[in-house]
Amino acid sequence: MQDQSVSGRVIKAPENFLDKGGIQTVLSEAKQGRRSFIRNAFAAAAAGAGSAMALAQGNPIPTEGGDPNIINLPAHSTGLGQGVATEGYGMPSKFESNVQRRPSPGLTQTTQASVSFAPLQSLFGMVTPSGLHFERHHQGWWDIDPSKHRLMINGLVKSAKVFTMDEIMRLPAVSRFHFIECGANTGMEWGNVAVPTVQYTHGMISCSEFTGVPLITLLELAGADLKKGKFVLAEGADGSSMTRTIPMDLIKSGEVFIAYGQNGEMLRPEQGYPLRLVVPGVQGVSWVKYLRRIEVGDMPYAAKDEAVHYIDLMPGGLHRQYTSIQECKSVVTTPSGGQVLLDKGFYQITGLAWSGRGKIKHVDVSVDGGRNWRRARLAHEAMSKALTRFNMEWIWDGKPAIIQSRATDDTGYVQPNYTQLRAQRGTRSIYHNNAIQSWLVQENGEVKNVQVS
């Protein structure tokens, strides 16, 4: 990528950002066709089968002195373990204490950290544990007494209504899996800032099972005018009084709901307890936390966080406003930045894909910087507006490789590379970056974040 000039300033691209010529040089010997992959995989499988056969016949597999972790029985195989927990909340193993959300000191701070990133590189499947869900606060988080919390419905309605938590939780509920992604996720990559790991490049996304009441149910109870009412304003009860405009068309479809449950339990305080809005496929700022009011109106409200923030500066200088839908996107989480491949051989490339417009149709993976692609395997049936886990088998030959993933959703939209994205959106944006992510595997096995233009 060439150096860029912005407002008279020349911005140097980091040295580990590659242009097409760089890819050609790095990957000149890294081609690997499907036929050789199958041949190598068969050889690896045959070697494994030989070891299994030796064990089945009672023949020991040669080792140097034997593995003491097998020969010497550990304490947990000879002693009495702990009993069930009689009180308290279940916790992960102490050996997993490094798997945690992490803040970034490079982002705008208030009196305390306002963002924490989910450790995508350490997660499995599609669901994010509640304790590892990313956080974004505009005025800190609160632990609100649910017995005192109220939700008002007003505006273009027959009669304004105020609901208690008890009244809301007695209404017919739904439970659905959806991702929530901050509009600024991957935002630092817009400015050629090569943050080191997938936790920092893409960690402002999580996926949960949310439980609650469809918003349309509450609007109907208040007698909302669904003909004049084209939008609603959702307002939160935190110090920032976060307010967002939501189109009525999304609400009429039944997709938007008021959630009090997450992953089988009540919402966590940092996730909006006791009540938050769920707007599937739409950027996370619209999922208003600590929800206290819904106003029905006939036009967008142009609240501060949709008139000044969370907008896109287009190449011609215009602002693109109300760009809420999170477009089709994916990222390889293993191997990814900060990880190390210890030796050449068989690996499973795995990652996550999602689309704010529907289901993931398929994901393609490249190990040569996008010159050749192979179809990945989806680990489960894709759900609408939820994370989808994908996997692909790979034999690393010890040579440099650039790993990428490219998702396609069921509308036919294909995730763009940076050249395609910048042609439409320019270079001065912060939000809504869904370009293809690239990871460089070096000969020593270290994986780095690079940007392929």
C-alpha cells in the first residue's frame, strides 16, 4: 500500500502492510493445490492410523524414557476431588484465567475504561460466554434495582403506558441467537493501525441467546399508530441517556425485542440489566441498554449519537447517516495475530462469519493472500443474524502464508477486500469496516497482522 495524504499530512503505512507485489514475493513458493493437500493429509492420516494400530495390538509407541504425565499417576487420579459448589456462581478453571476481556488504552476514555474486547482467539462455537461478552459504555455501567425500573411507551399512541419488570416478564417471550457488533469494530484498521491480535481487530462482537418480549407487543398494548408511526426513539437510563432511532419496519417484522435474558440467565449489569433493546443485524449502539423509554414518531430523531457519531465520511465529503446494518463479514481466529505455529504439519483454520442482512451462505478461505480460495466447512447450521463458525483443514509446509477468509451471505453479498471497500467508502472512515482480514504466517511460525491492499 502506498503512503496516503490526508488533510495535507502524509501518513506512512506500517512496514508490515503489504501491496500486491509484496504478496507475490512473500508467497512465491507457497502455492499449494488441492491435490497436494489431499495427498499430504492422507499421509498424515496414515501415520496416525499406524500409531493407533500399534496401540490396538498392545505395542508401545517408542518414546525417549516415556512421558512422566502418563507413567506417574497424578493426584487427581489417586485422591478425592472437591464436592459440588453449595453456593456462589460457577467459575472457569484457574488454568483459563488468561482468557478474559481486555481494554485498549488507545481508545477514548472517560474516568474509566469504556470498551473491552472479547477474546475471539480463545472461543469455540458460536456463543460468547456472558462473562467474556465485549463491553461498550458511554457513561459507565450500573447495577439497577429491577423492582424500581420502569419502561414507558409514549408518542403516537392511544395512551402512554408504563411497564414494570414484573409486567414485562409475564408477557409471551421469545428466545433467539443473535450477534451484536459495535459499529466501530475493526475501526482501527481504517487508519492502517495494525493492532496485534484478533481480540483487538475484531473483538467488539459477541453472540448470545437473548430472551424477551417483541417490541411490537408492547406497542400494540399502548395502541401505537402503526401507520403514522414510521420510527421509534429508544432511550436508555444511564448517564449518557443514549437515544437511537429504530425504523418501524424492523419492529413490525417482530425481529426487534425487549430483552431481559441472556444465555439462560438475566442480563449482566454491563449488558444493560435489567432491560435492553435487541435489534438484530444493526450496530450495537442501537441495542440501547438500561432501556427506560420508547417514543413512537413519524420521522428520524437525529439524536446526538446518530447526527454526530456513528456516521460514515464518504470520499466526496458527505456524511452517510443511519448506516445501521452490519454488512457481511468474517475473520479467521486461528491462526491469527499473536499466535505461533510450533511446527509444520496439519492445522485446522477456524473463524467466525456473520451478516446483518441474514444467514451466512458460505465462507471461502485463502492461504496465499487471496489468489486462490477453498470452500470452508460450516461447523453448524447458519442462523439468521448470528455468528457462524467455519473450519478448514490445512497442512502448513513451513513457508510464509497469508491467511484470509471471505464470507458470502444469503442475499448474495460478498465480503470485499480493502481495495473494493475503499473505492466505495474512501480512507477517512471509522465505522462499518467489513473488509477481508489478513494474517501473515512467517517461517518461524509467528503470526502477524498485515493488510493486503
